[in-house]
Amino acid sequence: MSNEKQNIEKSLSPNDHRRIGKDLDLFSIDEYVGQGLALWHPNGAIIRQEIEDFWKKAHKKAGYQYVYSPVIGLKQLWEKSGHLDHFSDCMYPPMDMAQKNKKEQGAYYVKPMSCPFHVRIYNASPKSYKELPIRYCELGNVYRYEASGGLQGLLRVRCITQDDAHIICREDQFISELSKVFDFGLEINKVFGYDKFKVYFSLRDMENNSDKYIKNEPIWQFAEKSIEKVLKNKKIDYELDVGGAKFYGPAIDVKAIDSNGKEWQCMTIQLDMNLPQKWGMSYIGKDGKKHTPIMLHRAILGSVERFIGVYLEKCQGNLPLWLSPVQVKIIPVSEKHLAYAKKIEKKLSNLDIRAKCDIDVDTIGAQIRKAKLQKIPYAIIVGDKELENNSISVRFRNQKQLNDIKLSDFIKRLKKNIKQKSLDL
């Protein structure tokens, strides 16, 4: 490890997600791999998997269809989508495969966004007005060349797992879909304890940067009025962010506030007035004619990396039970209690409860302190009394304790807590 990296780690506050990530062995940024490219260790991978599984189930229930797309695309894809004109500063240089194989036509770019791929999926077959709205979603990796000075642990990275979705709908469905997305996003975030949000209505800056935006004034007016109507109907307090609109349309941006009071982009809902027209997206209406649909870009968590980084700081590493890499630690008082402890570990593991038996020879006090430092929600302690009564004693992370209780009763408690995704133990 370089001296510079060591100095940075020493200066981190205890609640910094980079310190928490190291202490709990969640992730690392490796100098041989590259800046802004996170390596997820087994403990961190469990947190990611739990969040991503929850995300997928919630989206399936809400009527989304999961899709997959590649991480590279031909230059012509990004030219037509407008990304090379408006987003090239954040894109990695192209890979010119023609130098390797003369049969290859054109250069490939690593994708900065998934939207062009989702458009091509839509365009793969004709659509009827009866099929709309169509909601595609993907937890896809995108790559953006963020300036090295702005990189910060998981909060700003170069490989981003974007919880992306695109909703293609008719004009008469737009306000309803926009409203549903907003409610769905708040519902998802509330599971993680976010019940207060700072909402921005992102508009064009026509005085200072009018050339940035695509030219389609009627659609801009329609989009801005529709978003304003949804926010007012829901009685949402919001601030105007003039200049915050994307080049292809206005947006609703919802920001989370970290432990230092800094705002981080979380949910965003954007109207795209660019791709449907550029790619000739259409559906056959009731009148038998082709019509151009409206497309919404939408991310609820923003990016999995940034969301986890902010969340680690929010809960100071004390993750709820359903997200904790180790949910229960089993501590035998002595070697003669080890077989009983291992039996409990196996029973919990068979029920998909992440349990780990501590076989260290440390004192009980030292083992409990270690479990506390590892921020494990529960520590089961088994000694003579528990062995004799076929019971357990449980030490909570918050210092509460239950003595000589039935394992079956504790399992019911665990399963209920996990199922409900409770924030409390």
C-alpha cells in the first residue's frame, strides 16, 4: 500500500464508508486494478446480492421486465444516440478492433449508459398501443471516466452498477407512469430508512447554455408542465435546479444526505425526448397509424456502489439484519460446548440464516467484543446451562440480552425480522 493511501486511511473519520468498508472487510480499491474500480469482498458481495435480489423482486412485482445488454457497443450506436456529441467527455476512448481484424467495421466504446440498448430491444419487434406501457429494467455496469481528483471510495467510481429502467408509454399514460415511478422510488428507499428526501425539479438553463439541449420546444413544454403537475398533485416540496436538466429532457432528482450533510444523487426520473425520435421508436395506435412513444429514464438507487457507500455512513455500519453479512455469531463458552454450537450453526444455515460459529480460544468477553466490532446483530452464547436445557442465550448488538430461551423461538424472531426487512433488532 502506498504512503499516500495509508495517510488517507488514517485521516478518515470512524463513520466514513471507506473506514467501515475496511473494518468490516467489505470492499477495496486496488492500485493494480485501477482508480475508481471497486473490488467486492465476500462480505460486501452479500450486501450487494441482498439489495439486488430485493430490487429485482420489487421490480417484477411492479410490472417491469428484466433485460441484459453488453458492456460495449459500436461507435455508430453512440453517434446516433447523441452520446458522442453530448457525453463524450465522460466516455472512455474507443477500441479500434479493425487494427486486429480487418473484417471488423468501426470502433467500439465501453457503454456509459444502457438506454440505447434498451431502445434497440424495443425496436426489435413492432408494438401495439395495447402493449404500452413497457417497462424495461437492468442492473447493468456502465463505465464513465470520472476525473481522478473526484473519485471517493464507493461514492464516486468509474465502474457504476446503475439500477436502470426505461418506461416506454403513450402520451396519455405519461403523467400516470411518472407518478407511479415517483411513488415506487420512495417506497423502495423507505425500506432502507430514508423517509425524508430533498427533491429538485431540474430545468434548462436557456440564458447561459441553450445549445446544450435538443431542439423540440413543444415537447419540452409538455414535459415540464407534466412534471410540475405531478409534483404539485402530490404536494411535494421541491426546489428548482435551473441547468440541471439533461440534454434530452427535464428531470426530477431526489438526493440523499450523507452523515456529513452532503447531498448525493439518489433517485432520478428523466424524460427522454431524444432517443424515441432518433431511433424511430413507434407503436401502432387505435387509428392503425404509427405514433412516437414517450420514454422515461429512471434510476431509484442511483448506483449500487454509491447507494451502499452512503448507506454505510447513514447506519454507521450497523446494517439491518437482512443485509448483515453475518447475521448470527455463535460463541461456545468452552471446547465442550463446541459440538452444540456447531449444531446450532448448521440448523441456522439450513434455514438460510447467515450464521458463523466462533471457535477462537478467547475469553467470552473478548469474543463478544469482537462480535460487536464486527457489528454482527446477534451473538448466541452457549454454556453448561444452555447445553443442559437445550436452549440458548442471545446478546444483541444494542446490548440487550435474552437468557435461556428456546432456539425455535429465536429462529421465529429472526425469520420475521428478515422477511419484514426491519430496521430494528
